[in-house]
Amino acid sequence: MFPPRCRCALQAWLLLSLLTVGECDKVKGYEGGTVTLPCHYDYSYHGALSICWGKGEVPWSKCSDTIIEAKGNKIIFQSAKKYQLLGRVENGNVSLTIFNATMSDSGKYHCRIHISGLFNDEKNTVDLDITKAHETTPSKETDVTFRETTVTEDPTVTKDPTQGIQSDAHTTAAQYSPVAGQPTQNFSVVLVCGLLLTLVLLVMAAFLIIISIIYQDKDERKQAEDFKQSRTAPSQSSIITPMAAWILVKGW
């Protein structure tokens, strides 16, 4: 059907296509959760490229059962809103994120990165396994078992209802009474503080009284000295005046 050369070229093309398929990654997730299928390429070398995600085996070209297709940051095709490309394309991250995963999402997926040139496309396959979410069961350690206890009383013993009420009341008061000694301790603290405050006030009052007595004594001494000076001044003038008069008469 094909010439020998064409057959060789076709076989070589098929072999290269198989060899260029990346290693199959395995991703596990739970029903109702979010899973991410990895896919990366060298953005710094290739720049923005067209990519597509599909379900099933990798075809010879493009993607089979295409889920989402994009060129750079622009989404060209999207089969459902649950499929998103949330990675940074500038970092070469074109991983597929699936929200609200279901059991039917399990299977094989493939990512194709279109690179210009013959047999240059980069391909990556991911095997996704979705299982039911684990049901949370209470731990045996936290289980609490309530057992009914029956108290049998001796019929020959007569029970005083008043005594029972008093014992119950005493038990209740003991359970809900405040800590013993706490009011007494608080009162002692208040009393000590009051005594210290009173002592401080007495010391301050005594200090003020002593200062006032000292100043009063100084004032009294000053008044006495002023009074003495006022009394000695006339006597001196009376002595000096006759002498001055006698000197004036003799000199005259």
C-alpha cells in the first residue's frame, strides 16, 4: 500500500510520537474534593504556547475528548466550569484543576503542549483515581457509655425524709459554696491596706505639725529681736544728743 520509504518514515514518526510521551503521573483524590493534574513546560525558552487537556490516550495530534484548550493566558475552549487552569503560565504551569470531583472523573488524562516543528509537541499523561470520601467514625477512646445503676434499699430500715433532705442540701451547698477561707483572706488584705494608709496619713500629719512648730518658733524669735532693737534705739539717741550738744557748746 505504501512504498518502503514511506513505511519507514511512518514507523519512525510513530516511534518518535510514543517516545515523546512523558511519564505517566498518578493522582488520587476524593469525591467532592479538588484535584490538580500536573503539566509544565519551559516558558522562558518557548514563551506563550497553545496547550490542551483531553481525556483518554494521547492521540497523534491535538487532544482527544478535549476538556480545556488555551493559548497563553487566554482560554479558547472549556467543556465545563469545573475544569480550570489556575497555575501561572509565566512559570510554565498549565496544570489542570478539577473542582467537585466525581467518581466518573477517574481515568487517564493527557496534556499536549503545541511546539512548532515536526514531532516537537510535549505530552504528559496523568492517571486520576477518585474514591469516596472517608466517613468519620467516632473514636473508641472518646466513646462514652452510660450505664444505669439501680440502688436497692433495705426495706427493714426506716428512712427519715427530713434527714435525706438535709443531707442533700448539705451536699449541694458543699458543691456550690465558694472556696473556703476566700472571704476571710480578702478581708485581711483590706484591713492591712487600711492600716497602712492610716499610718502614712499620721506620719504626714506629724511632719506637717513639726514644720509648723519650727516656723512658728522662728517667727517668735524674730519678733523678740525686733522688739529689743526698738527699745534700745531711743536710749542711744538720748545719750548721743546731750554729748553732741556739749561738744557744740564747747566748740562754740
